[in-house]
Amino acid sequence: MEIRLARPDELVALQGIEIASGEPFRAIGMPEIADDDPLPLAVLTHLRALGQVWVAADPEPVAWIAVEEVDGFAHVEQVSVHPDRARRGVGRALLDHVDRWAAERGLGGLTLTTFRDVPWNGPYYERLGFRPVEDLTPGLAEVVAREAAHGLDPRTRICLRRKP
């Protein structure tokens, strides 16, 4: 499995991976998450142009991660692993890759927002060393506000941070 920067011609396929990775939400009674639109191509294109979208390829992408800088941290905007490749360490490898990338740039680590109680979300990330953020930075507060405006209930969400 190779981790590399995404190519422009792969962005639509990345949306397909995100859609597929959302399907398990349907089985736990969250069909609105499964039916949610993937990250827009304009956002993917912008983040890719900044060199902040990576894929795990074998040889084609099977997973991906996109980050943006938020308050001195690499904030994980999206990480998606195709269900056919889930539970094989691919997501962990992508997060570790971004961890190294963030350290090379002098960033303070990784942040992300996710569902607090979904097993492959909050509990999974906590097993990978992420810890709850007690006091939101201005940028993370803005992320949470954007999510709420998009219909995500802040009571079901958690902000997490992993420092090197």
C-alpha cells in the first residue's frame, strides 16, 4: 500500500470512497449521514492544490485523507476508507502519515471532529491516541459551528486532538 498525494484525476473516485465509507452509518440508524453529500470537488481541488490530500493506493486509491491548518494544527477535514479495506490499519497509516507531515511543518499535531459514540469514530480515534479538546480554539469553534449549520448535532460530536 502506497501513501501519496492525490492526483487531480482521482478526486471523483475519492468522493466515491467517501460515499461507500458512509454506508455503515445506515446500519446503526443514521441514514442521514450515509446519504450526506461527499466533500465537494471544489474543496478537494483546493486542498489537493495545497498538497493536503493523500491517498492510500493499491494501486488505485482505497482510502484518503484531507487536512487543513486550523489554529496551528493539521485538522482532519475528512478521512475515508473503503469498507472493503476497513479494519486493516489503512486509516491509521493515513493519520500517522499526516502526523509526520504536520511535525515537519512545525504544527502542534492533529485535530478532528467526529461522532462521540459511534464505535469507528470517537472510540476508535481515542484508541489511536486522540484526546478530547476541553477548550475549543477559535478555529475549532468555527468548525463545530459549520457542522451544526450543516445539521450535525454538537451534542453527538466530539473534538479530538493528538499531539506528537
